[in-house]
Amino acid sequence: MPESQPRAPAPPAVSPREIRMIPFIVGCALFMQMLDSTVVATALPAMALDFGTTVVHMNITITSYLLATAVFVPVSGWAADRFGARTVFLAAIALFTLSSIACAASGTLGQLVAARLAQGAAGAMMVPVGRIILLRRIPKAELLKAMAFLTIPALLGPVIGPPVGGFLVTYASWHWIFLINIPVGLLGLYMVRRWIARDVPDSRPRLDMAGFLLSSVAMAALMTCLEAAGHGGLGAGPTLGLLGLGLACGVLYVRHARHATYPIIDLSLLRIRTFAVSVLGGNLCRFSIGASPFLLAILLQVGFGLSAFSAGMITFTSAAGAMLMKLVATPIVRRFGFRRVLVANALIAAAFIAACALFRADTPVWAMVAVLLVGGFFRSLQFTAVNALTYADLDAAQMSRASSFAATAQQLGISLGVACAAMTLNFSMTLRGGVAPDRIDVMWGFAVIALIVAASALSFGRLPARAGHALRARD
């Protein structure tokens, strides 16, 4: 159990303009990261052709990014406390932009992998630290509105990434999937310097090096294991070995964190019920963030024979639902309360995910668009509520540790969703003796993900009736 924690200074007064601008700035950083993490997949064939290798080998550009992100996410809270959140945020945006240029300029696969590792490390710092700034500066009465805005880019990135990537690769070149980050990054640097006040580091805590090493190995091993389990790239023996290594390091970290003065992932936060329930239930819901675009892409492109761009335009409609949610999320949660909204909405969101399993080649486009539009609305409402509730009962001194904890859990949750969907596809294909995915395989994938999302209602049901009451305060 931690013996002492850094004491956060009282935050300076925040203007109404800052309350509007800070979520926008952090949202731009989140959008840039989420877009980059999904846009690369569509460019792999073109990149493989340029580098003279196979698409399978090019997958290392995605894996290296995910590994770097998984390793460095836990250290983001410590870095924000040690060097100041604004300083780290600026450095992360700058590194992300520079590494994007390096990716586009890469002449060999090795250079590209090195640039992607740097990009992943920058992304691991950029979003959690940006969230720390938001949590420290935005009053709790305004936090629900801020999270409603911040949820949109998180859902937009995975949806528009594939069609944007397909468009750029088709009509320009794969280099542009990285170059599009440059104007966004430069704008972000300007806006951070313009609108986010310089903060004094809260304390000078020493880095929990033992905890960092244990958590890094655990996250890297588990992420690689999930990737291998979903795509069958390593075989049973190495995959189980990675699973064992990840679990062993995870258990050792839990033992270490009980006695560390400033653990890199503070497990004592789980004693706060709203935080613990939001992390568990929210992660079950996050299975759908990675799994749904993955399954829809296979269904529409492989099953129905649509192009990547056409399929992307259909799935993009879920983003419209997410944007519509921004207008009504706050009044809905204030009217019905967090517990009722999260429990009921988990079941509704699960139903719309399950409805995707009913899509057929002869299903009218308008029907698919309607399901995705309404489903996007309810999923966005769910993430808005759970993201705000995660920090409802935390004080300013706990925000940095809570943000890095939640970001680490979210990274695992999204990866678990993709791996679970891929394993379900492979299992269904094996049972029917198929060598390529078919509609029935995707149907089972949607069904499993829908059941997992529905199960989150059991977790949210443990919330007290007045959970998040401070966030429901009227303006």
C-alpha cells in the first residue's frame, strides 16, 4: 500500500473559454492517436510492395506501435507529476509529429519500425497526460460535458481510419497516412501553448523502476499474446509462454505495488467503488471499440464484396450517431442518474451490436446505416457516462495516477476485444472446416461481443444510487 502520495496544488481559476477549449485540444490529440492506430492497416499491402516484403511481415508496423504504447502508458502519470503535465503534453505532441515525419521518410522496414516505436511511446504519453490536464482544470460540474466532447474522437478514429487510409493509398500514396498528422500536430502545439497554463510539478517522486519493468513486461507479453491468439501467428507453445510470462509479471507487480511508496500503477484506487466499477464495466464495453470495426470490415468487404472505401462510408454513419449524442448525453445522465443510464444503456448498446449479426448481402443499405447510426449513439452515451464517472470521487492529487491506471486498462480492453473477435472467427471457421471468413463466422463474432457488453450491466448494477452525484450538478 502506498505510504505517501504527492500533494497537488490548488488549480488556478479557469475561464469559460478554457472550459470549452481544453476538451477540444485534448480531443484533437486523442483523434490523432486513434486515427493513426487504425489507418495503417489499410495501407499494409501498398507498404509491403514498396518495401519488398509480405503483408504478414508488414504487420510488425502495427505490433511495434501497440507494444510501445502498452509499455509506456503506465509511466504517463508519473511523468506528468515529475515534469509538469503541460510540458509532457507538448513534448508528446512534438515527438508524435516528428515520428510521423520519420515514418513517411522511412526507406527500410527497420527504419519504419523504429519510427513507429517512437510514435507509440509518444501516443502513450499524449492522451493520458492530456486527460490529466482536463481533469485538473475542468470543474467537476462541467466534467460530464467535457467527457461528452472527448468521447467523439475516441469513436471517430476507428471508424474513419479505414476509409481515410483507403482513400489516401488509392489516390495518393501510403506516405500520406503519416503526413496528415503534421498539420494537426502543429495546430495542437500552438493551441496548447495558447490555451493551457503552465503548471508547476506537484512533487519530485522517484520513478518506480521495479514496477515499471514488471508492468512493462506484463503489458508487452499480454499484448503480443493477444495479437498472436487472434491471428495464430506464433503457434500454441510461444503464445502460452507469453501468456504465462505476462500473468507472472502481473502477479509480481501486484505484490510489489502493495509496498511501493509511489507505485507506477496505484492499485489502491480500486478501493474507490465508482473507479473500480467504471474500470471493470467500462472495459467490458470497450471490447466493442476495436471488435466492431474489425468485424464490420470483414463482413462488408469479404462477405459482401464491397471495396474498403465503400465499406468505410457505411460504417462511418456510427460516427454521426456519436456526434448526435453530444447534444443530449448530459441531460440524459442528469435526468436518470449514472447507474440507471449505464445499466440500461449497456443492454441497449449490446442489442445493436447483436443486430449487426443479422446483416446479409441483400440487406438494404439504409437498414445497415440506421442500425449503425443508432448503435453509435448509444455506445457514445455509454462511454461518455463511464469516462466521467471514473473520476467522480477522486481528488486532484489522485488524477494523474487514475488517468494512467485507466489508460492502461483501456489499452488492454480494446486489445482484448479485437483478440476475442478474431479468436471467435477462427474457432467458427475451424468448426465448419472453412479456410476463409464467411458471414456465419462474423455473426458469431458479433454475438460474443454483444454478450460481453451486456455483461457489463452486472458491474454497473453494483453502483450506489447516487453515484456521480457531484457530476450531475446543474450549471
